[in-house]
Amino acid sequence: MVRVYSELMKALLSGKFVYTAEIEAGKTANLEGIIEKAKRLKGYVTAINITDNPGACAHMNPLIPSYVIQRDVGIETVYQLTCRDRNRLALTS
């Protein structure tokens, strides 16, 4: 038997229709707007996708808002990593 810790995975395995939303990581280090958006989505979505490099424009690393949203808002996040314009070294650092 496989243990499932992710609320998103539990919802998918149950066969229910699952809603997620996408939030851009932001161009500055200010997380207030991102947290406010996530709070408005709570109760409506199972998880929030945090985009990496949307539109090929530089943004904050999505790991930071992903962690803060899970910690402060309590919604599971999906950390997206874009491979475009990155070599193996850039992906691991």
C-alpha cells in the first residue's frame, strides 16, 4: 500500500474533480500580494501552482512563495521548475 501525504494526490486518487490555481512568483521580494491572493483562493482550490519564469521574464524563485503559502495559508503548493534556458548545473543549483 502506498502512503499518500499530499492532499492533491489524495483528491486525485479519490476520483473527484480537482481545481488548482496558478500564481506568479512575483518580481520583487514582497510576498504580501502573493499571500493575499492565496488566502482568497483557500476553500476553492486543492492546490496552488507557483510558476517559474512565466513569460520568460525574471521572477522570484518559486520555492520561496511555495513555502510561505504552505506555512502561512495552509494550502498545498505545486513548485514549478522551468528547464528553458537552463543547463544541468543551473537546474541543480
